[in-house]
Amino acid sequence: MNSNRCNRWLLLGCLVLTAASLPAQQSQPQTAPPQYSTPKERSKYVKDLGKTGGSESIPKIAPYLADPNLDVRLDAVKAIVDIGTESSLDPLIKATHDNDPEIQIRATDGLVNFYLPGYVKTGLTASLRRAGSSIKGKFSDRNNVVVDGYVHARPEIIAALGQLATGGASMDARANAARALGILRGRQAVPQLEQALRTKDTQVIYESLVALEKIRDESAGPQLAFLLHDLNEKVQLTAIEATGLLLNRGASDELRDILDRSKNMKVKRAALTAMAQMPDPKLHGVYVAYLDHKDEGLREAAAEGLGRLKNPDDLPVLEKEFSNETKTEARLSDAFALVDLGKHGMGEFDPLRYLVNNLNSAAYRDVAIPYLTELARDPAVRQALYPALKEATATKDEKTGLAQVLAASGGEDAVAPLQALSQDSDNDVAQAGLLAVKNLRARLP
């Protein structure tokens, strides 16, 4: 009996030692059951997971991003984009390295969609059509969308999109990645966007220029100077505009030459507007000469330039222009110039009031907001605007517009007025106030 017991203990000990000597079993990614052996069956399995599952389904779907069959990989990336949770991000980053342009485009839009919900319905993905081995999609007109200031995409996402902007499987995939970098304000990828400007594809160049405008890294300004004379009008106009926004003063003489020599009125307007972004006392005579030009756009740019020069001697002529101007956009630029020169009153006929009033206009709200945003960098202008948030006659559009302005340009002094706005009885106004506080605090040191 004792001998049998010893044998059993010896046998158990051998089993334990044998198990300990075996290599640890590696955990394998969950895959479809063995019966799903054809691409069609694997695609159906992935689609079903996407429809019925949430984040917990992603580990089951993600392995199919490496499937040898393109259709299976496409269904996998679509399912992961549709789930759209934080767990989707790593698999979508992986999908940007696929060699198929449609997968790259869908992964790009899915990454943006996480930070800007609903983007996949308006981005390039929405228009994608596959015809054999080619992918066709239509870029929407200029995309002015950008994430809120408090939103910061993960660095590895920006890095992946930067790689796509210069090495995507198609020019559409590259252009789409450049657009995404602008929306996400991907400063880390500025070198890749500068490199993308050197391609020969118009859409890639254009989207890279717009992205650099949104990111506003002034170091990029000199890198796009070679495009100021591009033969494509859209590229040339955007390059001129970006030169002004990025304050590349080194291009001032070239802009002056373009203004003087170009026969294209759009190009002349863009050149003078860019020069107005970088005011120079040497250009005072140029601004004055164009202030009463027959072209409305040139009058607008001239007024902006005079306003930014801040020469009090220009007040009388600008006041005259403001009183006599019949075109709304040009009058808004006159108002901007007068406020820049110190006219901070909020009376019924004052220029600052005129700018605020135009927040109620669907046609001119997007003109008034940039002017007010620039002006509100001056604490004195902000102090003049705060009472407008509390006026009994203040409209919803005025309150939400000023919330956006103060979020972008306010200092610590803007926190309390925006917090008060977040308590507004109108829910839309209150939400605008809350968002403005978040964006302001993200920007403040």
C-alpha cells in the first residue's frame, strides 16, 4: 500500500516537471470558426460582428485587417470605423499601412471621425466608389472644419497620417491624409506636409496648403513661397492666402509684384489681402490707393491693411468710407479697421456694434467672426464686448458668436463672462458657453 502511494506521488511529480518544462502557450487572436474558410464567409462573419458588437468585438475583427483577401480587409476596416470607440484607434492606425488606397482612406476618415463625430458621412469616404481596381471619390469643396481647441489627437495618429500624406497608395489617399492633418491640427506632421507640397498632384498640394493654414505654424511660410506663381489658379490663390496667414514677411516684395502685374482680379485681391495681414508702413500708400477701388475685394483688403497699421491719421478717411460704403463685406472691413484704430464704442451706429450685429446674418456671420476674433486679442475690445453678452436685446446668434470669439482670443478675464453664459436659459447658448470655457482653458497657460 505504501509502495503504491509512493509511485503515485512520483508520477504526479513527473507530470508537474514535464508541464513546467513546456513553453508557455501563446495567446492567439480570436479568428472565425474553422467552417468560415472562404472570403465570403469571413466577410459575413466580420460584418455580423460589426453590427452586433461594440468595443468587445474589435479584438475579433482586428485580425482580419491582415486577411489576404481585399474584400475581407475592407469589411474589417468598415466595421471598426462603424464601432468608432477609442478601441478602434489602434486597429485603424494599423489599417493606414495597408497597400490599398480605399482602406487607407477609410482608416483616415475613421480616425478623424473619433475626434469629430459624423465626419465619415461628409469626408471622402462618403463618395468612394470602386470600379475594378480603381477607386473614385470626390473631395468636397474647401473644408474649413477643425477640431475644438481642447481636442488633441494622439501623436501616433498624427505620425501615421503624416506618413500617408507623403507615401499613400494613391494621390487621393495622400490628399485625404493631408486634409485630416489640418482638421486635427497635426503640428507634428508639418515637415510631411511641406514635403507633400513638392508633389505634382494639385489636390495633394492644395490640401497640404489648407492644412498648414489651419495648423498655423509660421515656420512653414517660407516653404510654400515657390507656389506663389503656380499655374493652377486654386493652388496659387491658396498659396498667397497661406503666405499672409503664416506671416511670411520675406515674401512681401513678391506679393507686391503679383499685385502690380497680375491681370487676374482674384489673384490681385489675394495678394493685397496677404499684404494686409503683414502691415508695413512702406505699404501705406498702396492701401490708400486701393481704398476707393471699384473692386469690393480690393477695398476690403486695403481697409484691413490700414486698420492693422494703426495710424490715427487714417481715422477720417476710414470713417468716411464706413459711412459711404454700400457693400456689406467692404463695410465690415471698414468697421474692423476703425475698431483696430481705437473706436470701441457700442452705440447703435458704432463700427463694433455693426460687427456684432452681423453675427445675426447667415451670409456675413463667417466674415464678422474672424474680424472680431482678431480684434478681441485687445483687452480693451473684450471689455467693450462683455456687456453685449448680458444685454436684454442680445440674440442667440450674437451670444454664440461672441462665445466662439472669446474662446479663441480671450484671456483670464474672459473666463467669468463665459461661465455666466454657460448658465443661459437657452440651452444652445449655454452649451456654447460651456464649450467656449473648455477651449479657452485649453489655450491659456
